[in-house]
Amino acid sequence: MSHTSFPPIHPPARLLFGPGPTQVDPRVYEAMRQTVVGHLDAYFLQVNDQVQQMLRQVFGTQNPMTFALSGTGSSGMEAAVTNFVEPGTKVAVLANGYFCDRQTDMVRRHGGQVVRLEKAWGDIVDTDEAADFIRREQPQVVMYVQAETSTGAYQQGRVICDAAHAAGALVIADAVTSLGAMPVKVDETGIDIAYSCTQKGLSAVPGLAPITISPRAAEWLKKRTSPSVSWYLDLKLIEKYYDAPHSYHHTASATLFYGLHQALALIMEEGLENRWERHRQAHLAFVKGIKELGLEMHVPEGHRIFNLNTPKVPAGVDDAKVRTTLLREHGIEIAGGFGPLAGKVFRIGLMGPLATEAEVQAFLRHFGNALEGAGYKRAGAACCK
């Protein structure tokens, strides 16, 4: 039998301007090089405790039940569903994009009864319309996506939460893209359960799913008599692992927690509101540049995600050619649309280290030239030089 050797890996340099994963600060990588300790080691528990404290700040909550699950953002979504949806639970989904559809699929797999308020991908759910829908349907759970990664649309939630609470329902919000780059404000908005990921607005690596549970939702969970369908994502068990008495549940990755700790520490040092404003300013600079190129944004002004932008693909331009050129010539990764937006929008992330004026302007130069190379002709001027 022949012996095959496998040399060390050397990934190519990339500028991650896509919807995630996003650019990671060198300090996060340095933290992840540190020595692994056991998942019940006092040092790991100390790191986890500090992660919980910082997550409360970025979520905008005082919820004691706040921690990072071992799994990607989709595990956060499934944890929300499996713990708060039982067979026959009526769930209202405010549907305006791909991840609302994923919520729907998960609810149905757990035996929930789904009712949907349907909107086009990229539209915002009118809050009065949502409130009327909730009052009419009287669901037990309401789900919505705060920052819809498939469309670039940001959904306000205060009226939704007020209407849901008036109906006696719990509110589950997807903050996968917004957390760390835009205001989430769980307590102020009235969200009962919010989940996110680590590789978007927090600018860490994939693999953990921050989640926060309000006292109201925690009390509901405490009274639940049927066991969660998922053992691995059972929040009652996970809480006993991360908090006292620290009962063994699973082997959490110390390496991922080190990375998340430093990503959150960077946010704390910058100041949360300063970080939101930096992402907002980067977004405004991007939109200004897009307009100067003669392109349009898919989502109307005032409803856009700061850190995930969706300019429309110009008529006659192959978006795949633009994306391929950026990757091949400049090591820049962006994403295209999918579902009903396939070939119609670019999805361009401005997150963490890349959310600066200098990075935005450099990106726009390369983007304009790639558009020109794909056949785009802006009326009145050459594209970009």
C-alpha cells in the first residue's frame, strides 16, 4: 500500500465582502492559537462567563439565560424552535425571505401549525399589518427575521412584540446578521428569544450560536412538561452546563470560545454604539458609491441592513462573471442572490474590519471595473478607473 503525504494547508488570501463568513481580526486568530483546556476546566468556565456578560451587552438585554450554543446560527434557530414549539403549537411566521422559510420548515418538522403573513423578498412587513395578523390568528409563538440575509432588509419589531404579547404569544427573532453591527435591543424591543451566529456582525469564525431567553420565556420553558425533541439543543440541559452546577452536557470547543471572547472584547473596546455608527457610515458610503455607478439598491432607504447590502444587478450583466472576476483578480468574495432574487442582486457584506471608508472605496473601485468587464456601461461616463 503506497503512502500518501499531505502537506500543511495554506488557504488563499481573501477579502470576505460576502454575507458571511466575514473578515476576522488577527486578535481573534491569535486567541484561537492558545492552549485548549477541558470543557469543565475552571479557566474555560471563566471565559464562558465573560462571554455571557458581553453577549448580554451586544444583545441589549439583562436576560440571565444568555449564552453561546455549540453550533452554527442554524442551531440557534433550531434551538428556539425545538424548545418553544410543541406538536400542535400555532406559530405565526412573518415571511419575507429565505430564512423565514427556514423557520417555517423547522416549525413544521417539529409538528407546529404554521400560519404565514406573506411578503415579497425584500419587502418589510408593515407593523400595523403584522399586528392585525397576530390579533386575528392568535398564535402561541410569533417568529420574524430582524435582518434578512437573503434580501438585505431590516425589520423593526416593537409593534410586532407588543401585539404578540397582547395575544399571549412568545416572540422569536432571528438576529443572525444584525448582532454586533446593528442595534438588536432585545429588552427594549420586547423579544423573548433571539438567536444569532458568530461569523457575521460579530466578526468571529463560524461554529457558535449566541442565544438569549427572556425571563418570560424561561418561565414558559420551566413549565413545559414534554421533553424537547432535540437532546443536544435542550436549553434546560445546556443552562445547567454553562451555569451552576455546570453539569456535563457536551464537549464545548475552548478554541471557539477563545475566539468569540476576543471578538466581543474588541466590540467592548470600540464601544457598541461606536461600532453601530461605523457600520452605518460604511453603509452610507457604499450606497453613495453604488448610486454614482448608476446602480440601484433592492431595499428602500430606511429599511436596509447596515452590514449586508443588496444592489441590483444591472440589466444585461452576468452577476456570476462579476463575482468570478473579483475573486480571481482581487481575492474579493461577494455573493449573489438566490431564490426569487437569483441573478437579480449582489449580496455584499461590510462587516467588522472591512466596515471602513478606505475598505469601501477600494471595494467600489474593483467592483466598478468588474462590472465594466462584464459589459456594464454607465450612461454619461466610463465606469471606474
